[in-house]
Amino acid sequence: MAHLRFHIRFPHEKIKEPVIYQIGHEFNIVTNVRRADVRDTTGWMDLELTGEVEEIERAVDGLRQKGVIVDPIELNVVE
């Protein structure tokens, strides 16, 4: 089981879409919002994803396909 953290940035047109909810249901992962700042025009989030590494990679690809910008956070921990 892996716990990986990502910095997510939402462009204006994606702010109101429930993309975190969607990936939590589309993939076998657990989502945990660590920090966030979401406004009317833009937003960011530090998100922890827990699951098998392959499934987390699929979820990250899913986020990118939905138009969200995803960057890994340096101090990722894999158990």
C-alpha cells in the first residue's frame, strides 16, 4: 500500500467539477485532502492518494485527462 502526495491545480473551468470525488469512485484509491485553497476563479489542493502504486498512477492520469494540473510533492512516502 502506498501513500503519495500531489499538488493539484484547478483551472477556472474545472473549479465547480467534483473531480476528486470522481477519481475516488473510478479508481481503487482513498483520497485525503491535506490542504486547499479554492476560489471562484482558481484553486489548488495538496492531495494524498492511498492505494496500490499502479492504481494511484491510473488515478493521476485520470485527473490529468479531466484537465487538472498534477505535480508530485517531494516528500512522498511509499510503504
